[in-house]
Amino acid sequence: MRTYLVVVDDSPEAENALRFAARRAVRTGGGVEILALIEPIEFVQWGGVQATIEEEARVKAEAIVAGAAGTLLSESGVTPSIVVKQGDGPKIVRERLADNPDIAALVLGAAASGPPGPLVAHFAGADAGALRVPVMIIPGSLTREDIDRVS
């Protein structure tokens, strides 16, 4: 099955990327995999404090993914697979692409203004030619209607 890998956070551009991927999945008979990334936590001297910080980050990421999955299901009928990982974003995305041969495209959202986020900058830059799948960058300036029209 053709699967669209979407990296989500709590930004509007991630919502756009998810909408685009869901509509493409419906049109192509594919699926969606939602990936939430948890930034590595810098070392904290007291282990209990660090464990609490890491748990809070995981709970926040899981809430974002649960909300995104609910929206996806209600708007498109697509039930996504969900992955939450902690670590270096580009490395985790490359691992997901290597681990799942059904992934047909990486879908990322770009902010409507300002510099691109780290994943867009990375995968549209130096690493763009090394991927086994196309990268689809969905501009943050697109409206829902624009996304529906182009997807």
C-alpha cells in the first residue's frame, strides 16, 4: 500500500501537510503514517528531573498525534499508523523510510513566512537527492481549498 509519511507538530503548517497527505491517500488508495518527533533532552544533573521532562515531552507529542489522527479519521476516513520517536529528526525520518518500504513520499509542511523549519531545510537541501522517495513540501500559505484543489 502506498503510504505518505507526515511529520507533525502543533503548527498550522503540519495541519496542511496532514490534510494534503490524507487527500492523496484517499485518491490513491493509500495510507498515512504520522510521525511525531520528540527533541532530545539535554542532560539534567538530577535523573528524576530529566525523567519528568522527558515524560512531559512524550505526553505532549502523543496528544498532538492523537489529535492529528482524530482529525484525519473524521475528515477523510483514513486510519493512520502512528509513530512517536525521540532523537535527531532527520535521522529518525531516514530510519522510518528504511524500515517501511510502503512509504511512497515524505510530506512536510513549510511555514507561511520566515525561514523553513529544520526538516524542510534538511530534506530540501543537502539530503534531497539521497532519499528513495519524493519530498512533498506543502506551503503554509495554502488555504484548505487550495490544498483540496491540488491534492
